[in-house]
Amino acid sequence: MAGILLEGENVTIEQRAAHARALSAEKAEVSRRRASELRARVGKHKLEQALRIPGDVIADEEIAAGGYYTATLGSSEHLRIIDLEGQQAVDFLCYDASDYENRYNAANTIKMNRSIYVGKGFKLYSDRADVLMTVSEDTVGSHDTIGGCCSSETNYLRYGIENTPSCRNNFIAALAEHGMGSRDIPANLNFFMYVPVGPDGATEIVEGRSEPGDFVELVAERDVLIAISNCPQVFNPCNGWNPTPIRVIHWRNHS
Ligand SMILES: [Zn+2]
């Protein structure tokens, strides 16, 4: 019985790819209908709230589905990430701007927050156990620390399709702008992504819980460099099978 993955010794790469493509097309259609209904019902109200910025805007950009974004935030500046259509995974990394080796560390962050799910008040710790950023607002309530980023290599293993766009390639492109390379990619955070873990440890990416206009916001606890991949994945539920744009607002408190 095939789920998201077509598995088994006798399954060919071609069969696996055909299954992944057919499932993606079918699910994307359902997802678009859901997003359209939610936009009409709650989207306008949520977006109005998301666009109410209690300070001075430094930058305000829409990031296309599958695109990436990178910026430097001064200490105490804010980054608001708005999920415009809902169920969009936003892969996230941050680094101490004065020393890129002091970067986001997932294991330290999970240990210090005693949770694998990110929410308001959650602190992002570095390799040296410094707090780089804190989640200051969150209208969803749960974001992922363990699913990592998609790559063309894992997409080939799982779905039998080569050379897919991926968050790993987006991170490589974003970090290249700052003189970094693939060695500088640690395990990342995933805003709006949901990866529940069962009592026996079983885990899987399932559809996200965010609706159109939901947002998460971070405040920089020191000068930080951030990198975002607006996930292009279409072969699993991390984006509700339908990658969509996000909006990123960088702002500071009124002086
Ligand atoms: Zn991805």
C-alpha cells in the first residue's frame, strides 16, 4: 500500500517518480481549495494583524515560493515572517554576525527550551550556548526543530526525481553572499512546519497548522545574520503540497 513514498524491492525509480508526481498534483488541488476557503474566512483579519508593526520598518519584502532571503539584524531588531497563504514551511538559520562559527545549534536549543516544538518565548541557542534570537510573537503555537531541510539528494532517494529545487541549495546560495559554503549549514529550524513525534519515536512530516496571515516573529539578542529558504518542496505535505509566497518584515522599536 503506497503512502507518500512508494517503497519495496521491486519498485523502479520510474514507478516511484510517477507515484510522487501524481500524488503531488492531486494533493495540491485539495490544498489550493483549502487555502482559498481560509483566505476568505480568516485571511483578511489575520493579515491585518500581521501587518500592524509597532515600530519603524527597515525592510518589507515578499519572498516568492521557492525563493530565499538573507539579512543582518542589529541587536533588538525584529523579524516578522508572515505565511501569506498558510501551510508554508520556512526553513531558517541564524549566525552571530560578529563570528559566523557561533551559529544556531538545534540540539542546544532543544535542550535549553526542553522542547522540540518552537513557540512564543522560545530562545535560539548557538554552538557556544549564546542566545542569538528569541521568538517574540507567534500566532500558530508550534514550529519544527527536527525535520531539517529538503535537498535534491533526499528528494531523489524518497521520490525518485533528480535535480529538484531545494532548501539546501537555497541556503548554499544565501550563505555564498556572506562568504560561507555548505560546511556552514547546521541543522535548521522550520517555521510553520509540523513534524509530530509519537510515544515510540515514530515521526513524519505532516501538513502544517498555519492559516493565511499567520505569523511568527523573532527579536535579535545580538547582531545576527539570518538566512531563510521559502521551501520549494512539492512531494510531501510540508508546504501543504503547494509552495506559496511569504512576507518578511524587518523592523526596530521607535527611537
Ligand atoms: Zn524545503
